[in-house]
Amino acid sequence: MNLMSLTAVELGKKIKAKEVTVLEATKAALAAIEERESKYNCYVTVDKEGALKRAEEVQKLIDQGELTGPLAGVPVAIKDNMCTKDMLTTCSSKILSNFKPTYSAEAVVNLEKAGAVIIGKTNMDEFAMGSTTETSYYGETKNPWNEERVPGGSSGGSCAAVAAEECSYALGSDTGGSIRQPSSFCGVTGIKPTYGTVSRYGLIAYGSSLDQIGPVAKDVTDCATILEAISSYDKKDSTSVKREDYDFTSALVDDVKGMRIGIPTDYFIDGLDSEVKEAVLQAANTLKEKGAIVEEFELGLVEYAIPAYYVIASAEASSNLSRFDGVKYGYRTESFDGLHNMYKKTRSEGFGAEVKRRIMLGSFVLSSGYYDAYYLKALRTKALIKKEFDKAFEKYDVILGPVAPTTAPKLGDSLSDPIKMYLGDIYTIAVNLAGLPGMSVPCGTDSKGLPIGLQLIGDCFQEKKIIQAAYSFEQTRTYKRPLN
């Protein structure tokens, strides 16, 4: 039996039923990494020793009846921008290439409480800046469906690791689509919860008002189960929200009768690949056949989402990344002449081109002459976009659309044209600007055999509605694996 082809929940059940030991599950994940990692480059760090030691500890706790949750003993990979105590956390950047945090992110702590075994840290776009996982200091990650294609980004390592079955599930972070878009490109399921649902404590910040941690897995059941495990109110995070309901698995119901689903006509304009359009509309039709009420509607301000997002995200990034200066932690240049020269050389040598581009853009829009013209205007636009969604959710339970305008592009294509890469986020970033939950579910493949993702968007704190719609849709198809 191939343990890595099971979903996380299925593997957890086998461990609980004593059909499989935690050590066997962990060794199966490590063997898969050893076999495939040279091909895909999903990981920055693999903690073999730590994982095997943890597996034995978890097994004891399961045997003693202290760990009874559905994820106990299941191997997980963590995106490399979440702090893990005493384990390298680099954000895939040279500037943090030697950084070992003294604490773990709250989401990671919550997983450990649930009995997870952390296998390692996954590759990503440097500081989560990019949509392809090609800007990593540790080299590009390749898409398990086709090694000449990108896995998407910035959580490309996490999504590729799940697709390549190098872990049972993974955590990613989503600032402008960084869980949903690579999930779509890699044919896996990923969910970005409502802003504030999962603590951001210990997540190395890119855009603080946009970043949110979420799960990547093989199916909707896994995603709902993992989201339940990592969600919590956290006093250490000022943006954390105290929710009454963290019971996401109760939404795993195959029933969309009477559910009102809206399809924005603005999402189906020029630039959307015809095969992606067809697969997404076919998925909408499937939900309609199952009893949902599906209608088209106009969602305003879509064209303003990208400029607003890149102004806000870059402004926040330039502020957040000012702490990486070679003084307290991380990389420091070898030779320098005085403090200011040390700052300059450390940052010049430590950051990659995409990160420098966004720091410069952010510093520009925050500068005294341009603050009102760009940053404040972007914040006002963000508020207007949220209003448009509020209006839509008065009428609809769920909004349905594509995740990305195309399937996975070839390696190198996007890097040569950054604007094209930015435009690839057109369907995902408005969700972050409005703080809404969004989910990507596989809904087919194109003529090249590359996966296509369906995006389901819910109102704030309405994850259950998108989970229910996604679960109902998922019942009509089987999970497809990469052929490689």
C-alpha cells in the first residue's frame, strides 16, 4: 500500500486503527522525498532526524490515548515563511539563509498540538513575492504534472509537494492568491480563510493587511479538517479574530440545493484561456444540475484590483522588510565601511531582484510627494472593492470563477515579463483586499494535460458555504494524480 497516495484524513484513520504506525508514515514521506526531490525541488529543508524522533513521540501519545484527532501522526510540510523553532526558516532568501527561530508560528504550534509530524520546510518565491516559485534563492520548484512548467506561487513548494506525494498535506500562505493559484496549477485543493481566522504570529510578514495562512491538500475533507486544527484566536496577533465557530468539517455535506451561486461576467473577458473558461463554466453547470441556483452578475471595480493590490502590498513589504539589515539576525555582508554601508551592502547582496523591485515600488508610493496620490488612493479603492463584494453577497451565497487566466506557464516565461506575472493574479487578489475566504478545487485539465482550478469565494466568516459547495462538486469527480 502506498501510504503517500492516501489523503491526510485517510492516513490518520489508518494510524488510529493501528494498521499503520506513525514511524511507517513518516518513513514513507521521507522515502518519497528522497526519490522525487531531485526532480521537483519542493523543499528548502528536510528534517529527517527531527521527523523520525517526533514520530516516535507522537506514537506514544496516540497509544496512551492523549492524541485522538484526525491528523495525529500524519506527516506535514510547512511553507518556509512560517517560523519553526530551531529549524531553518529562510523565506527562500539569501538574507535569512542562516536563520533558526527561537519559537514556532502559532499555526505550527496548533498543528503540533494536533499531533502532526513536520517533515520539513517548502520552497517558495523569495519572501512570498512572485506567482511562480522561480524567485527562490534555492532554485525554482517544478510542477509535478510537467517539469517544464511552473508550480505557481508563492506557495509553489507546498502545492508541488502535495501533488508529488512528498507529504500528506502542507501549509501555505496567501497574500494575493499564493495558496489558490499554485493549487490550481498543481491540481490540488487549497483554501485561504477569512483574514484573521488563522493567527499570523510567526508568519514572516510580506503584506500584513493581506497575508493569511491556509491548508493545501488532496481534497476538500482534508482542507476543512486542517483548517479546523490551525484556526484559533491568538492574543499575540493583533489582527486575530475571535470567532464563535471553528467547526469547518460540519460543512462536508453533499448538498447544494437552493444554494445561490453568482458568476461575475467581469471574470470572463479577454485574456481568459478558452479551455479554462470552458472547464469553469462546466463546473458551474455541474452545481446547477445538483440543485444550485446559478446566475451571472456584474462585479464592479475588477480592473482596479491589481493596481490597488500592488501599491498596498509593496508599501507594506517595504516597511516589513526594513528589519532585515544585517544587525540582529540573518545574513551580513563580509566587508563594509561603517553602519550605513553595512546596511546597503547586506541588503543589496541578500535580496533578490523581485524583492528589490517591490521594496523600491513600496518606498516610492509611501514617499512624501506620492503618499496621497498612490497609497491613500489604493486604500480607498480597497474599501470600494469590499463594498462591491458586500453587495454581491446580499444576493449570493458563493461567487464562482476561475483561479487563474491560464494553466501553468513554462518556466522562465513569467520572469521575463513581470507585468504579465502580476496580471496572472487578476482573479485572486480582490479576495485578499476584501479579507474574504477563497478556495481552489481541481475542475479538469486542458489539452496539454495541465490542471485547471475552480475558485469559490465566500463572504467573511462564511467558509462553510464554500466548503459545502466545493465538497458537493468534488463528489462528481475523482482525484487525478500527475502522470510523471
